[in-house]
Amino acid sequence: MSSEQRFEEITLEVKSIFKGKIIDVDVETVQLPDGGKAKREIVRHPGAVCVLARIGERVLVVEQYRKALGRNLVEIPAGKLERGEDPLAAAERELQEETGYTAGRMEKLSSFYSAPGFCDELLHLYLAEDLTAGEAHLDEDEFLDCAAITLDEAKALIENGKIADAKTILAVQAWELLVLRESAKRA
């Protein structure tokens, strides 16, 4: 692949057009590699965590209404980072808040960008195992149902569009790889 600097766009001007509770939006004027100029609308986000929480042959999911889509989605537990918050601490918090479970073991699987064409949100995916049930503590504006599903059920939910967000689809694929590796070790 090419050098990282080859296609760099130099920021000439930044105009903040929105500052919100969760996101900020900037419009940047940039100089393109060929010397031309362009505008870039960029959503600034503090980042988020998501948790692939395994209970035996199942994982925990939550179903909640997503206003931006106008419908319910089934997703893995997740939430935004507070500014400066440690991602592992946030993953533990979100798992407990949304599902009531705490993990005896948490392992970071990956970090990835949600939509790098216009947003700087970085998500951190954790595997949670050795779970202990407890009481969920939802945010006051949060309404959801929690369930434990099998890998086959997760794949069916992807096929029928009930799981349709990138973080959960990526987590299901990571789960399938974990299952394959565990099977290979036993063989």
C-alpha cells in the first residue's frame, strides 16, 4: 500500500457548526493532494465501547428503539465513552447497566471506526466471559429488553435485518471465529 501521507488533506480552516451532548459537528476547509480545496463535514464523537458477552453457547443482546432509524434493533450491549474514560471501565459499566451482568474476565478484541468517511468515532470491542447475573441500571432515557441468543439465532437476526448495525455484525463474526478456534483446539 501507499505511504500514509500520500493522500493527506491539510486543514486550512475549521468552523464549528454544532456542539451537542453526544456529538459535535465541524466543517473543515482542506487542501487536497493536488492543490485544490474542498469542504469536509466531520462528526466528532468521544468514542464508544461494545461488549460481546458470552454465557456458555449464547451471547447477551439488547433490543431497543433507534430513533434515527425509526425502528427497533437487536444489538450487543454498548455505550459512549465519557471524555477521558478508560474503555475497559466503560465496557464493564455498560455491560452492567444494560444487562445486569458483571464479567469475571474482559478481553479487548478490536478497535474500529464506525463511519470514517464523516465521523471520528472509535469503538472498542470487548469479550466478556465468566458472567455473574445482577440487576440492570438503565439510564433514565433508556428502554430495552435483554436476551441471550445462540450463534445461529444471531445469524438469522442478521439475515432478517433485526441485527443491522456494524458493531453487532462485526461482533457476531468475531464470535464465530472464536467458536471455530475453540473447536479446532478441541479437535
